[in-house]
Amino acid sequence: MSAAYRVLRDASLRTRNTFGVDARAARLIEIADANALPDIAAAEFGDGAPMVLGGGSNLLFAGDPAGTVIALTARQVIVVSDDGDNVVIRADAGVEWHALVMSTLKQGYRGLENLALIPGTVGAAPIQNIGAYGVEVCDRIHAVEAFEHGVGLSRLDREDCRFAYRDSLFKREPDRYVVTAVEFSLSRNAAPHVEYAGVRDELAAMGVDGVPDAAQVAEAVIRLRRRKLPDPAVIGNAGSFFKNPIVPRAQAETLQAEHAALPMFRGDSDATRKLSAAWLIDACGWKGHRDGDAGISDKHALVLVNHGNASGMQLLDLAQRVAESVQKRFGVALEPEPRVVGAKW
Ligand code: EPU
């Protein structure tokens, strides 16, 4: 072993997942130097790809992870290029996401403000292509650095990452890559994105007239999230537990004829529509529901919550019953947004 990494045995993961589920890792390797990954892989990984743990904000431990778990701890942020307007910054995977957003804004770089207060790390952001209030992180990604098992360290341009709604190459092939750092394209002069009605209303409530600056947009987003989403530091959760389902346009139109209030948006093409999973779940009466310590948030129907000591299996069981009831009532399949570890969805 060297300063590049350390191995912990039978490590508790309770404080390393935002659901606060009491899972354990037989072997947890903390890696401080991502450049040493090829050597560490040869020495420590064996045959199977290890599970990569970031901020633990987008996974549900329905059981203990099989095999080795790794966590990248490097937290450096550097400016790669700066032409006076456009800036490329590079952040290590272990940097806390919200801290990065706030530090870029402080330096006058715009682009990440709509993504303020999302839990998790920089390394996890491209995997599920985090998004909120009209912006997805892929809109700001310049390149992703990763270790590819069996190949080595590589750098993928944005186009190579195959980003889609809450999806990417890294999510589709979880055993292939370990994201080690992300480069972001930001700008000192970019126009703010305020097309999301909730953000505009919040800015108005803050008394902001005219074009807001990036810090004001971030503040509006932070206020919205604090009001609408439960704080994982207070009650265990992983944000939206379900993706908004994308269905054929004809199916969406039939549903809307029966349920005029069902919110829907353009899907990935004009032939599809994205439906509001929160509305569907709410309509089935689940908001605020609680079975022991497993529950559905009373603030937002899309958020599965752990009121204290729910096990991962209890949370998964509740989520599956929610999905079944939506399937039965609306004929729409819901899929989890977080990664479910240790059990099948
Ligand atoms: N709604 C309900 N009941 C609720 C909550 C919402 O009926 O309890 C309806 C409302 O009509 C509302 C609509 O659902 O207008 C949409 O709600 P919201 O604006 O909160 O957005 P969302 O589609 O539920 C998505 C993301 C969030 C992101 C928000 C804002 C997904 C799976 N979720 O939620 O992301 O913050 O938009 O952009 O795409 C996350 O991924 O963890 C996450 C929180």
C-alpha cells in the first residue's frame, strides 16, 4: 500500500449514502491519486470491477455491495484555459458538487448556477447527467477523464459520453469506467437560464427585476430546492427516486384526455412525451405515505425517504409498490433514477 490509497475492511457505509442505510463493504479502498488507478487495479481489484462510491446520493443499498468498493478522494479544482470570456475548469471526482458550483460563481464563472444544491460529488454528476431547472450538466461538460478497466486512463470528449436524460455511457456500462475528473466549459458572460417558471417566480419573490445575475439564479434555485425537496442531512433520501417516464406521444395524449392536469413535456424526440412521475405518484395517493421508517416525502411525491432506520429492502419494497400502483392505474412503467445495489429492481 502507498499514500496513493488505503484499504478499509468491513467498513460501514451508513454515512456514505444519503439514504442513511446501514450497509457494509467487505473492502473499501480510498484512492487519493487517480493517476495510480492502473497500478491499484492490478494490485487490488482482482477480476471484477469494483463499485465506485461518490457522495452516495444516487444509490440505494438494498443489500451489501458484493466485492470491493472504491471512493476517490482527490479534491483539486484548476483552471485549464481562460480566454477572458470562456473558461474551462477541471475538477477532481471527489470534489463536492455544490461547493464547486458556489466556488465557480464566486470567481465570476457562469453556467452551473441552475444546478446549485444538488447533493453528491463531481465524479457522479456525468454518470446520471444531473439536471435541474432547465439545465443538464452535459450542457456544461467539456470532457470527462476516466479509468477504463483493462485499458487505462482516458479522456472522453462530451460527444463520446452519450449523454441523455439522466443517462450516459458511464451509467449504461457501470463496470467499464471509473470517472476520475470532469472538465466544464463555463463563461463570464453567459445569459442566465430562467425559462423554468418556478425559477422566474422565485426571482420575482426575491425582488429581482430585469435580467438576474448568476448568483441570483443560484439563490432562487437554492430557495426552491429547500422548499420543495427534503434535505438529506435531515431526512435520508436520494432526490427523485423515479425518472420522469418517456412514453409514445399517442399514449401521452390519451392519458391527457383523461387527466387534463397531468404535466407533460417534450420527450427525447417529437414522437415521445415526458410525463411527471411526481404527479402520477401523487394521484395514486402516496405523498406523505409511511410504512414504518420507509416513506414517500410529504414535500415531493418523487422522493423516497428514510425516516430513520428503514432497511434498503424496506425502501425498495415501498418503491416497487408505488411503481406497481402507477402501472396499474395509468399503464405507465416507472424506473428508478438511483442505482439499486444488492437487489434487482
Ligand atoms: N408534482 C406533483 N406532486 C408533487 C410534486 C410535483 O403533482 O408532490 C407535479 C407538479 O405539477 C409539478 C410537476 O410535478 O409541476 C413537476 O415537479 P418539479 O418541478 O418538482 O419537477 P420534477 O419533474 O418532479 C425534475 C427532476 C428534479 C429537478 C426538478 C426541477 C427528475 C426525475 N427530477 O423533477 O431532479 O430538481 O425537475 O428541474 O427529472 C433529482 O433528479 O434528484 C431531482 C430532484
